Amino acid sequence: MPEVKEFRKVNKLIHEKSPYLIQHAYNPVNWFPWNEEAFATAAAEDKPIFLSIGYSTCHWCHVMERESFEDEEVAQILNENFVAIKVDREERPDIDHIYMTVCQILTEHGGWPLTILMTPDKKPFFAGTYFPKGDRLGAPGLITLLERASTLWQQQKEKLLQSGRQIVAALNQSLDTTQQINAENLIKQAYLDLKNNFDANYGGFGTAPKFPTPHNLFFLLRYWFTTEDETALNMVEKTLESMYRGGIFDHLGFGFARYATDRKWLVPHFEKMLYDNALLAIAYAEAFLVTKKTLYAQTATQIFTYILREMTGDQGGFYSAEDADSEGIEGKFYLWSPAQIKEILGETVGEQFCRYYDITDKGNFEGNNIPNLLKQLPPKEEDVFLDECRQKLFNAREERVHPYKDDKILTSWNGLMIAALAIGGRCLNNSNYTLAAEKAVAFIDAKLRRKDGRLMARFRDGETAHPGYVNDYAFLIWGLIELYETTYKASYLQQAIALNDDLLALFWDDTDGGLFLYGNDSETLIARPKEIYDGATPSGNSVATLNFLRLARLTGNSQLEEKAQQQFQTFGGYLSNAPRGYTFFLTALLFANSPSKEVVLVGDEEAPEMHEMLATLRADFHPFTSSLLYSAANQDLETIAPFLKDYQKGPEAVEAYVCEKFACQSPISSPEDLREKLD
């Protein structure tokens, strides 16, 4: 966090809970949070609004703050001519999505910090991202931009107002939901696009910068499972191994950074995000199920080690992110010189470690070194020597000034981590991960629900705020489904169904289909968008579509299957021009169009025979298989899935019913027979 200037007068952000807003509370800019007071002030004083959107661990947000928002000259221009508003994009994804879309329409790119100029009634007329204080290389700096905008507001206000009206009209254009889709063609085209953009040398897709985008890997694993096309699996493996070997992975403290600035995955943008690590843990765990390679299990385990050590609150909720900067320098916490290594490990051992992890006198990042394995094959098994060295270096690194940690707890990202830990619990056979997922669900129930049951978006410092968005519901439902299929506790499936009912009541568009980004009980903004693009995280619509299908198979509720089909109708034509931007949505389409299996395990859940059945069910990758466990102890399932009443619950017998293509086969009672049916 930037150093607090105690001698400065604080602005209105000092009363907020968002770490990002609090970071700017001591700026000389008279910042407002997003509230009615800000817009009323702008209208009363006839001033345009300067809207700045970012997040607490954003490197370039820090740069713009140091260069401009802590600068008295910039502050004077802003305070005299604008009403300045700060928004934390992680707390208000609705605001961020709308104005980021504006930026992408006007400039054909986006990013943070996001800079918007708009009218007092929230209509934007200019958008950009980072601006330096002064002009640079012929491009206008922030002062020039503000002065020009102020002059235009005084002299040509009607022109700016008309521009704002046109932009809002463009935002509110309806999707074309009349196009018919060809599922097979869409899926094949997405695969070919990924294949054509695949970096065969270093893994990943495209060139620098490179983002992990784990849902691309989810899609490819399922495409491989469906088609047996080994190229799809090879792309996944090459990417996962390359990311692990690169500097984007923290080889001392574990966890992945947000993205790499280079093609080789060597130099990360050093901040670590909860959502990346949740999704990557799933990708590595699934790859382990497919290949049985210990490297993937080890990497998933190390991600969870990092999350449970650094990113978990005392009550079980998961924090949002860690900053790229420490002591004002990007990456300083993570960098090493050979001398520092040898001082800790000794000359001989230190030399060995430096050679293995590419730590040289020349350095690989601004004269220092990011430990990496790009020049070495990772050890096939955990190397005791390397592990001891890493632990010593990790202990020494703990004495450094740590990057700032954003400790707000977001329901949506917690939902992703609950899903990851539940999957890790059953795939890696680690009950600690399952317990951590359960504790997080209990935290959300206690702290992130209103008395009327409404899910909320953010908890921090004792305060719960903001009605939950579509991602909060969709991601948490995903986590609950995974937790049910790990624990088989009916309560998690009941919660998933109840939240799914709320999701449809709050977000579903009865006219055109699809789920809106914010609920019908939330603040009304200049647009009510539906997000379908699968970016850094999958979209809420994509995850909800897969949830509909899985819940339909688990409960026998055909109406949810119909809702999924409506999603394909609503969005299918929209994504036909660039299907690889919607790989999680296409994962749902694969699920809908692939032969699925429903497994009902009946009998005593504590019986050794049941444990053997469960071990068989979990031993391999079965992405289109759903499972229920029905016993005398959990007859509540009958209210969720009425068809279970037809299954016998003998006190001793353990049987598995495998259903496929809308037909159930005779019960089987041996793990060997179950394995044969699953395969």
C-alpha cells in the first residue's frame, strides 16, 4: 500500500472499506466514492465527472497515483473543474463492465486504471486507460486531457452531451437471439482457433503478454476426452508444464502471478490473484487425473499450500489478491542475486541452486533474478535437496517487506476457490482441502447473506456490502456442486438449488433469455448488460449454463435443462465470430452434446465397499459424469431428486446404478464393474 501522508487532509474515501479506495484517501484530489452525493454535486456545480476505476494490487494504478493523483497540480485541475470519483472494479464489477465496454468501443482496447470522462447523469463521452501526468511521445498526458475536456465542457457542452447519449444507445442495443447455432461447428472452430494460436515452443496461446486463461485448458481437456484428439491434450500439457517452469510460478512460496509479460512465461506481472490460483488448481488437478503425472498433482498441492497459508482468513474466507509492488518497486519481494542465495545456502549449495534455478550475475529481470526452471526439466519427484533449499530461502524471504495484501473477501472468487478445493479434496485425496472449502461456505453463510437470504458481494473489516452479482451466484453454485460431489452432504446440493432459484428470479431476462450482470433489486445504471465473454475468469452466464445442466442431471429437473438450451439460443450466434473467446460457455455446450452418465451410489456411505466404489469413481477423468450418494442417512435427497424413491437402500448392500442416454442399467456391486461402465 502506498505510504500514508499523515500531514495531508483526507478526502471522502477515508470512510470506505475497499482497500483500493482507502489507498487514495490521502490524495490531494477531492475523491468521492460512487454515490448519489457525487452526482448531485456534479449536477449542482455543472461539472463533468472524472471517473477512475482500478484495483488495489494493480501496478499501473499505483504508477498513475504516484505521478498524478498525489500531484498538487493535477489535483488542483481536477478539484476545480471536475467531480472525481474512484471505483474499485472488484467491488463494483457492474460499473467496471459498463465503462470498460465503452473504453473498448472507443479505443479498441482496455485495461486498468480505467479513465472515463462523463456527464453528471453518468453518460460517458471519453475513455482511456493509463495517462502519465505530462505529454509523452506526442500523446497527450493527463493535464492536457483534463484541460481540453474542461474547455470543451465550457464551450461545446451540447456536443459532449450528444456523444454521451449516442454511446449509451450503443450500449443498450439488444443481442440478436434469432441465429441458429451449429454446436459441432462452434466447438470445432474454437478448437482450431486455439490450435492455430498455440505456441508450440512455450505453451499458451498467442504471444506476449500471456495469460494463463485456465478455462481454455478445461475446454481442451474435454475436447480431447470427446474426440481422442491427442493434440488437444498435448496443448494442455505443454502449457501447464511451461507455466510451472516459468517465473510466473513462485518457486519458493508457490502460487501463480496474474500473467507473464513475455512469451516464455519468465517475467510475471507479479501480483497474485485468488481467481487465477483457483482456476489453475483445477486445471492441474484435472490434468493429473488424465495423465497421472505427479508434477500436476504437486503443482495443485503447492497452489493450495499458498492459498491456505497466505490467503485464508481466520474464519475461513479467502482474501482477494497480493500486490506486485513492495517498497514501491515492482517484484522486489520475489527477486534474488547469486550473492543473496549463497549467503543463505552457503557457497557450494548456493551455486548448485543458482545453476538449477537460473540465477546469474547478469540477471534475468532488471539486473536481478526471477527463479525459474526454463533451462531445466522439473524433477519427476519432489527433490529433498531442492525442497530444503527452497524452504531456507522462503524463510529468509519472509523477513522482507511483503507486498500489500487486499484482504477483502469476494463471494464470487471465494466460490471459485471453494470449487477448486472441493475438486482438489477428491482428486488429490486430501480431506484438508475439503474442510477448507466447507469452512469457506460456512463463512459465506454467516457473513455474506442478508437476513432475507440475499447473497452479498463483499465482506471486509466487519462490513458486508453490495448485492451480489451474477458471478457471485454462479460461482458459488459451482463451488457447492463440487462440494456436494466430494462430500455427498445433501445440504450443499440443497443450497446450490436454492441459490440457483434466486439467480433465476434476480437475473434472468424473461424477454430475450440470458442472465443480467446485476440483479433487478440493485442500483440502476446506464445499461444492464449480460456478460458472456470468458476473460480472466469465465463469465457468470457461462458458469450458470453448466450449472443448469449439472443440476438438471443431479435432480432430474428438466426445466433447468431447458434453461441451458435457452442460453445456447440466446448467446450462440453472438459468439460464432470468435468462439475461442467463450471456451467455458463451449464447455457447457460440450457437456450438453456429449454422452453423459449419471451414477447413483446406494448403500451405507461408511461401508468399505462404498469407499472402494467412490475411489473408483474418482480415479479417472469423467467430465460428463454426475453422481449422487443415496443412503438411509440422507433421505433428504428424495426432496431434491424425487426419482431416488425408486432406488432400494439395503442396510448392507452397496450398489451403483449407471444411467446413460436416458436409460438406467442393472445395478452393479463391484468396483471393477463400475470402472468398466464408466469407461
